[in-house]
Amino acid sequence: MSNPIEDISRVKSTELFEQAKNYFPGGVNSPVRAFKSVYGSPLFIERGDKAHVWDADGNEFIDFCCSWGPLILGHNNDQVREAVIKQLPNGLSFGAPTQLENKLADLILSNNRFIEKIRFVSSGTEAVMSAIRLARGVTKRDKIIKFEGCYHGHSDSLLVKAGSGLVTFGETSSAGVPKAFADETIVIALDDETALTKAFEDFQGQVAAVIIEGVPANNGLLLQDKSYIQFLRKITKENGTLLIFDEVITGFRLGFEGAANYYDVQPDIITYGKIIGGGMPVGAYGASNEIMSNISPDGAVYQAGTLSGNPIAMAAGIAALTQLAQPGFYEKQEEKTDAFVTEIRNFIAENNFEVKIFSISSIFWFAFTELDAIKKADDIIPASMENYKIMHRELLNRGIYFGPSGYEVGFISAAHTKEDLTKAIASIKEALVEVFKNK
């Protein structure tokens, strides 16, 4: 089935990357873009349309990265583009209230039972940082519990990793993060009720919030049992601790009400990002009227931003979410994704390849493992990423663009056509044959 295939030309992209090294650390403005975990130099993307992107060398790819998730409608969506164009002559930024903020907020709150008020910010990182400050302000406590394998942006108190032992203070995972900040963050493994119980025993009355990704999808796709998430809700309530769902990826991706609806769990605070800007930089956090009343100017928890509620982002978000709110949108997405992963799973089973595809809604992840479930970061074998490197190169050579790291998930958009997915399936089968041909 698989034939040797030449590497795509990266002459122009490589040239641009060498230039970029003179301007940016590592030649990039976000680390994963440097292609350190896969073969070759990074591709410099010039344009995108529907489910396709084109790089500086003119190579065309079917895109499953989708700007790391927000492009659930695909690239250059007609309605989003026209909304942005319509707003442009009216101004790019005011640092003042606009009617567009009201419209987007009403669209979100009218279709989401889990939050009563919302505050727009400019990124997912900013949303999570603000939610943590809010939780600390409401509870008058300092410590945070997070889970190994969950990423919540690059704010200091959350850029930590687990230390040794069952329950431990976090250790800084980045230079420049003070140890005192990390000492306020307790890191435990996912899917471990014993560890969570012990954390609350060890730090009784000190934990302001527990934060978890709606579905952990930044370090593989670590699908959690509903019973565990419901246990998380129960133990936080018993301890007077707020539960934060980081839905920067899962919000408006699993459904309009995200993981909160999927698990049938009411978090205390929810953070959003990515999708609600239709591709523009935006984030948000929301909660009940009572909790949000603590935010300045109503309350004592300060948070501000000149570009919060930026009119271009708001216009794009209104156009995007209006489409997502249409009946049947998410059902179609799930049906499309199920068909995609099922055909590949069948091929894997027929060939007895040691690789699994985990999926939820329109998110999927390839894991080179024999395990039937991966719920913890420690379940991922680092050496297995060598297989992903081969797969990634083979897919690029066949015109399929996946994220440049085996820990990253893939996304299917509404713009992916049957033809796109049929070609991708054939290419993935060929790539897997190449991965396993000498094993």
C-alpha cells in the first residue's frame, strides 16, 4: 500500500526560518512552532481556506491543526471574514464599551446554562490567570490544586510540574517562575481519587481552587471517566473550594456548553478562549452572578485590559458562534469525526499495529501504545514519540498537516469535506505502514 515518497520542498520556509532566528528566540513566537519534536524546519504558512493551508513553498495541506483548535469552521470562513471586514472601517480598538460586546455576551449566556455573567479578555492564558485570582479573592485562600498533564497557559502559578511523591508542591517548569509561586500550587496525578483526598487532608482549609481542563487535551487526549469528574465536584464542595473548568479547548468544541454539559457538572468558574473569537485573539471567564460580583468595579478582585472586548474579535466571535448555535452543528461534527477515526481504527486492527486513536467530539489523538485507555500523563511513553515523528513527516509529504508534536491533539472542522477526509485516511494508512514496516 505504501510507496517511498520524497520530502516536500521547504527551501523558502527554511530560508524564512533562518531569518526569523535573527528576530525571535528560536526563530518563533511560540515554542512548539519550531518543529523541535518532528523532522525538518517549520513550515511558514502563507494562507488558509476551508480545511486547507498553503506554505511559503507553495505546498498545499489538509489542515488538522486548525490553529490549535479555534478554527472549528475552518480557515477564511465567509461569515467571519465578512463580519471582520464590515467592522474594520469603524475602528480597531477603543478601550471603551461597544455594543458588539453585549451581542456576543448575550449569544453566549443565552445558550449556556452554566454561567450567568462573563468577562472578556484577550487570551486563554489571561482568562485562566484571572479565574485563579478570582477564586483566591472569593475564598480568601492561596493554594491551587492542578493536575499533571493539564496545561493552563503560561502564567507563573500554573507553569509548574509535579515533584516526587503522591501529593506534592509543584516545582517550577520554567526559569523565571519564583519558587514561592510554585509552592502555592499542588500538583497531583489525574484519575486518582486517593491523591485528591490526601491533598485536601494535607492542606485542609487552604485550597482556593481545583483547576482541570474540561477534557485534558494539551498533553495527549487524557479522557477522564465521568465518575471521577463528579467526584471532583463533590470533594471541592465539601471543602469549600472552587472548581474551575479550563475550557479554552473544550468550550464550544464539545458542544456549545462544552465539558460542563458533557459531564453534567456545574463548575464554579469556567474559562474560555480560541473558538469564541472566530480565529481572532480572545478569551473569557464566567461564573454565577454571585462569584462574578467580586470582579472590579463591582468587587475587590482587580482585572483589566485595554483590548478586552476588542471590536474586531467581538464581531468575529458573533459571526462564528451564530453558526455554532445552529441546530445539528455538533451532531454533524461528531458523526464526521466518528466515521474518520473508525475507518482508521479498523485498519489498525487489521494490521495489528501498536497505535490507538482516542477521540471525543471533533478532537482526536494518535497514541503509539498498547493501552486501551490513557488517563494520566505518566501513561504516555516518551520513546513512542519517535513513531509520531516518522508519521508526521510521512503525512507532510502526502499533504496532511498535523501539529508538530505527538503530544498535541488533532481537530476536525466543519470545513473538512468528505473528499478531504477520504484523502487524509488514505494518507494516514500509508504513513502508519511506513512507521511499522521495520518493526
